[in-house]
Amino acid sequence: MNQYEVMYVIDPALEDSARIELINRFSDLVKKNGGEVDRVDEWGKRRLAYAIQYKTEGYYVLMYIKAPAELPREIERNMQISDSVLRYLTVRYEGELPAKREPQKPYVARDAQAPAEAAPAPVAEPVEAPAPAEPAEPETVAEPVDDEKPESEAE
């Protein structure tokens, strides 16, 4: 038996009970056709990269299965028939089962955070400005004093 991961996107307008029934239906389909379901990860509502049937969000489900080679074709046929499935993809992989992804926390804008959560800003003590410096007096260049008289006057 081969290992597969089956990712499918469900219409987000579907009610919770109908969505759970649809997920269970695909899991039962695998079991009835000689496969086994390792794990089903529900990623929840996510924004789609582009609109599909005028919908901008979808409910993502990732299912890891071990199944015979003919089963992926049957799963995809059933997903294609279902009106609630927007997109699907089945991929064969080798190796160990990947670790379960934790659901992402919703984005919270900084402005929307409660003021109690923000740390109070430290209060700085006022600092005195330095006294203005007095303008410096221009330096005078001293001329050298000649004690000697010119030779013409000495005679």
C-alpha cells in the first residue's frame, strides 16, 4: 500500500454538521476500499489565493491515508461529484508521517490591543538645557617688534 496526502477545500458556507458529515464520508470511503486513514487535520477557514465560484474563503482539510494504488482515483471522482468541495489534490509521498500542524492564531492589530496589555512608558525627568556659551573674542595677531633699525638709518 502507498501513502497519500489528500488536501481538499470545502465551501465555507456549509453548516458544521454537514461539513463533519462530508469529512467522515471521505474517511469512510477510504476504509471501505481497503485503505486506512492515518490522520485528518482540519485547518479551518482560510483565505483563498483567488476566487473560486465567487468565494474568497474555504475550509481546508488535509487527510493522510495508506491505500492501494486505485483508491486515489476513486476519492477524486467522489470529490469531483460533490458540490461542496471547491478544490482537491491527492499526492503520493514517501517517508514518515509529518508532524501535526497547530492552528494559527487569528491576527490582532496593534491598535486593537487593550491598553492594559501595553506596558506603561517610563516617565523621563526634565533635563535642563546647557547655558549658552559666550561668544569668543577674536584673536589678535601680534606683530613682531623689531629693535633693530634699518641699516640706512643707522649710519
